Amino acid sequence: MVDNNTISEERMRKYLETTSRALSMIKIASPPRSHFFRLAEDFLNMAKSYHTDAVSFAREGNYVNAYGAVNYAHGWLDAGARLGLFDVNEDDQLFTLAE
């Protein structure tokens, strides 16, 4: 029987891989000299930091904290994509887009 309230190693690996794929395809959409470019860099740095933390927690077997961190990471990416800070090639499978 599968326990839907448990974060298994397999499930955790899936979440980490999904966010890794999202991180690898992100491109900053704003011009380098704009305020939005700096904002996009900040969103991307936050996502990368949380993802790094998630990977570290997962390696330690701390899947609860890893799950929280990977969701924060992907949340930063989703927010940036939805705001138009990132070009995500209209991928609505990895990102929550406005339309």
C-alpha cells in the first residue's frame, strides 16, 4: 500500500529533477540594464539557493525539509515566469503561466 503522506526517496528525486529541469531552461527575459533584469537575477538566485538546500537535505535523508526547500525553489521560478521575468518558452508543464 502506498502512503500518500510520506515523502519517499523516489518522490523526492522526482521533485528535485523537475526543478532541475526548470532551472536548466530558464532564460532571463529582461534587458541587462533594466531594473527587471536585476529582479530576475534575484528570483533566479533564490531558486538556485533553495534548490541547493533541497539537494543537501535530501542527501541527508531529511525529505521533509528537502520537500519544503524544493517547493520554495520552484515557487520562485513560477513567480518569475508568471511575471515575465523569465523566458520559459511557454512551457506550461513546468511553470504556472498566466494564460
